[in-house]
Amino acid sequence: MSRFGSIAAQIKPIIFVVGICFLLLLILLWWPESRPPPWTQAEKSILNTLNITNLPVLKPDPSNAVADNLHAAKFGQSLFFDTRLSGNGKVACATCHQPQRRFSDGLSKAVALGQSQRNTPSIVGSAYSPWLYWDGRKDSQWSQALSPLEDPAEQGSNRMYLARLISNDSFYAKTYVELFGELPDFNDTSRFPENAGPMSYPLWNQAWLNMTAADQYLLSQVFANLGKVLAAYERKLMPGPARFDEYVNAVLHEDDTLPANELFNSQEIEGLRLFIGEAGCLQCHNGPLLSNNEFHNTGLLPFPGEVPDQGRSKGVEILKNDPFNCLGPFSDEMSHQCQEFTYMRTGSVVLGSMRTPSLRNLGGTAPYMHKGQLSTLAQVMEHYNAAPLALIGHNEAKPLGLSKKQLGQLELFLNTLDAPLSTADEWLLKPDSSTLGNFTE
Amino acid sequence: MNIMRSINLLVSCLLFVLYAPSLLAHGSVVAEGDLCLIKIGFYTSHFKIFQPLASKEREFCEDIPASGESIFVMEYRHQELANVPIEFRIINNITGKGRFAKLEDVQAIKDIDAITVFYQPPTIEPQVFTALHNFEQEGNFLGIVTVKHPQTDQYYSAVFPFSVGVNSWGLIPLFVCFALLAQLIYWTSSGGFGRWRIATKTKSNKRNGFVIKCRPMLILATSFLLMGASSETTRAQPSWVSDSGSLTVTFKSEINPLPINQMHNWTLHLQDQNGMPVANALITLTGGMPVHNHGFPTNPVMTQYLGNGDYRVEGIRFHMQGDWVLNLVITTVDFMDTVLISVTL
């Protein structure tokens, strides 16, 4: 026994040294491989397409004559935060589109006067989208801004009440007249009742039907103009550069900026590699806003207690019949081009599809998807990895077969897209009533 | 070999037993391949039931495994269904005929409302029919879909019996257990266990052989991938010849290079074999991305003949990078021809 014991004691240090050497060798072999390979030229050019510095200058909105008017934007900002625009005096646009949450609300489905049908999307960068709402049932920001004002589940007001509110508020009335000319005189209660508006509570609806077509038109004109000043404000809400953009800049100009590897760790780099490659995310999430603003069916399960949402196929029909669409009488688009509207895709090909959201506002916008069905990004990754059958229509995504580790890398990468808005802070607050009317460029 | 044969036999028996219920589809819902069809008079539609809370996207043809929230979906095969009101009713199956209940049995019921558990009044659904019912209890039910004839006052009904949460397998699970047990006894008594042990010892050698066999395939696959990667860099050709060979088509985009996510217009130029412009043609456009199996995000339209063989096409938008195709159908008084234009963004 003692002889064996002494041999063992002699061998022990040898085993120890050999073991250490072996470990070092393993680390040496493994180490260079764990560093992500450099980006190829083709990959670099793809990265550049996602860079926020390549976000084009916002084109004018021909359907909204005051879209880029600063006074209109200030007016719109006041309206955006004004709870008087609601039926109970407690709900403003900002109730659901909260600045500190990237202009969404952190709920599965919005809660205002009632519960809305879908998840509150962020407004940030939405001026770039030809379509608004998850189902694209609106084709301009100004037209979109009108719906919640009259929706009984949202602000639950009516256009008659709103028009009178504007004409009775000195700042609103003054700015309105300056932008759009004289307001109609609403004092004649035989022509203009207290409350009136279509598709609302039965009494308001009846009051609306009792009005003459000419007065209805006058009222809808004022109503549309409120949407246009709200849109002038919303056009200012733009995403700012994120760590991702810094990284892309560093990769593209390796000589004169921070080394790229200090901006992204290897997990985030691998996540980005998956994003632009194997995971196929770029098919829909492309361009500097990481959205093609198109409609896709990705096989999400319906919200509990609801039938599957038909999405775009219904949105198209609503849009066609909307008096506030691009071709309608309240649009300022004089040439009647409205190409997006004219050439939109309709029918069963868009059944169950929803608009691709930008990925630049993920930070404050959970839960995700059109009904807020998925509460974390990890669940979103798993959903796309599985690409389940769609209950209606067909899921355009295909199963990815990625590992848990890879899904984690994708998620880490997505977090690098989060950044504060590039919009100046003064636009992100309820304007101080004492400064109303003081415009600074 | 003997074992293999008996396993084969067992598997085929099992398969038959497992699939037999769908072969025996009853009422107005019938199985057709992987799909379920419902026949409502002369109308037909795909039919499926989901229980998303319990079993996510799993599809059921008729019988559903448990009570709870259930969604009925009809995707029309007969497009006329998109224009007619569809009425849907679920009643307790009190006909006494069970799975063989028919429309006549339903018509014989005096007070149908008393046994109705779900009713959706007639509505027109242009794209897809959906209905949701939360089954509070398990049991046997009858689904009744009623549709009006598009012109006449004729009504058509489909009746399909289905069960909720009731074990519809009958004696099948017991049969499967017995069959498996019998097989196991036969196998061990005939020395199968010994042969299995010998077989596992040689398995590792086989596995090496598999890798070696696969290696050429791996190389082949890699070279395919490389070929795919290199094709990304090839640029679009300047002109395309029509399928009959008699036309040449070129295009000019008002934005170059071709943009993503931006609506824009093209000018198409058509010329014949002699290089002469082709005037007064009608051009229709369809297309998309064959690799991703989807069409254009828009409906591009030829809006104007500009003269000199030039045609204005409006409403083109590409929404992702990759290979796109446009199928042009060109019609004049003299001929009809087709051209496939492919562009890579």
C-alpha cells in the first residue's frame, strides 16, 4: 500500500502539470475561434443600409398642407397632451402614446375609456410609413389621429364637441384661424347641436344625421384639420442613433473611430450576423427603421377570447370607404395621385397580415405583436424560430431551427437598437400653458 | 428479417387503426388528403377547428379533445361563399343517431333554440369565416352551417356531428397495448434481446461509415451555398426576350438603383425582332419573390402609352432585398406574349 502511495505522490505533480498544459492548449485552440470573424464587404454594405444615418430626409406629405408648419406642430403638441379632447375629460393621445415609453403604453391592448382592439404601436418614425395602424386602415398620420378621438373605447369624443372646444379656447382658436382661416360660427344650436358625430353613441349619431350635409362637411373639415396639426406634431418624433449605429459606423470607418469591438461584444455581433443572415429577419425588418412597412402574416395565435384577427384584408376595406383617405375630400393631395392607395394589394393574399413594426422602439414597447400576445423578446424569438401554422391565411415565415444560444444572441443584438429619440426634449412634454403661442424655431 | 417483417406488419396495423377515424369522416365534413372539407350544398370550403389556449396551432377536423375556447375556421374553396351570408349554429346532439345524424334529424327537432349552445347570425365574411365558442361542458354536438343561394331563395345546410372531450378512440388504445405486449413477448421468447445486444456492438462502426458517405454531399452542399452567394453580386441584365422570342423588353426606373420600400414608376420599352417599337400594347404585370413564395406588396399597373414603344408602369414597390421577378403579359391586336423580367436588389 505504502509503495503505491509513494508512486501516486510522485505522479501527482506530473499529472497536475500535464493537466494545466492541456487546459492551456485547449484555451489556445478555442480562443481565436471564439472571436467573431470580420465582416465581409457584402455584409458591411448590408449593415450600412440599416444605419440610421441613411434614414432619408422625410418627404413632404402632400395630403397635409400644414405637415411641416411649426405653428401647426406646436398646436398639435398641445392637443396631443390635452385630456379635454376626450368624452370624460381624462384621456389624451399621450395617455396611450406615452413619451417615456417611446410613445406606447406597456399594455397588451390599450386601455382608455374602454379597451381597444389592438396593441398601442409606437408613433416614433411613423411619418415614414405609408400605412398607419397594424392593419394599415389609415394612409396618413393625420387621418389616423382622427380615429381615437371619436372611438368610444378610446377618447370617446365627437367632432361637434371638439370643434366647439377649439373655437372656445383662445390659443387654439387663434392658431386655427391663422393656419386654416375662419372657424364656422357654432352658436346657432339649431344647426350645431352640443354633441354630434357619426359612428358613435346613438344620440350623437342621430344628432349628426339631423344636420345638413353642408354643415356636416364644415364640421368634418374642422375635424380633419385637427388631425393635420396632430400629424404636424407627430412628424417631429424620430428615433435617435443607437449603439448599433455607432457600431456600424465603427465597422465602416475602422481607422478614425472607436474600435468596433468595444461597442459590441461577441454575442451581440453573432446576433447581428444571424439577423442579417440565417434568421432572415431582413426580409421584413429592413432599412434604417428596420421595417418595410408592409403587411405579413406570421402565424400569431389569437388573443384569448377572440377569433383570429383578419388584419390587413379588413383594413383595406375600411380604408377604401374612409372619407379621410388620401383621395377623399379632406385630403390636400390635389393631383389625386395617391399611388400607395391606388396600387395597394388587396384580397386573400393579405389575410391575417399585420404591418411590420420598426425595431427601433423595442425598449419601452413590450408587450409585443398586434395584440400584445408575447410579453418578452425571448418569446418573440421563439415564435419566429418555430414559425407555427397560421390559423387563418398562411404564415410567411419558415421555421429557423436556431439554438437557444442563437436566439439569445439575436435578442442581445435587438437590445442594441434601443435609443432615446432624436427629437428635442421640448417636444416630448406637455407644453407649459404659459409658453403657448411663443414659437421658437 | 423475421422481426423486421413482424414490425412492419404491426406498424401498418397501427397506422390503419390510427387513421381509420379520419377515413370514416361523417356528416358534411369529409377528409381530403391532409385537409378537411365541408360541403354546404354546392359550396365547398376548408374546415378546421383550433383550441389555441390548450393546443396552440394544432388543427382538428371534427372532434376536439377538451372543453374550452374553440375556434371554427372556414377558408372558402368556392369563392361565392365570400358574397353570401353564412349562419352558424351548434346544438346538443339529442338526435339519438350519434355520429350518423343528418339534416333530416335536425329538421325534425321542434325547438332548436332550446338545445342551441352557440349561434352566429347570418353575416357576409369576404375573406374567411371564423367563429369562437367556449365549450363549458364536454359532450356530443352537431354543427350546422346554413348558406343562402346567391340569387334564389334556396338555403343550403351542412350538418356535422362532433364530440368535445369525449374519448372517441373506443377500444383502440387497449388494442394497441395488447398488440405491443404480444409483440414484446414474441420478440423476447424468440431470442430477440440477444440479437439486439450483438447488433448494438456493431453500431458504432456503421456510424463512422455514415459520416464518410456523407462527406461528398457536404462538399456539394457547400459549393451550392457558395454558388448562391456569388449569384448575389450579379447585376440585372439590361434587356429581356419574350417567351416567343419575338419581343425585347427593357425598362427604365425613375429611381436608380432600384429602391427598397419606396413607391416608384417605370417606363417599359417594347421592340420587335427588327428593333422597331411595339405600339398600342396592353401590359399586365404580376410578380413577386419566388424564393419567398410571395407576390408584390402592390398591384402595379400600366397606365399610359408614351409613344415610341414606351409604356408607363405605376405603383412598383419592392419591400425586401433579393431576387424579384415580374411576369408581363403583353397583348396587342396581333399577338399575345409573355416576358419574365428578373431583378436583384
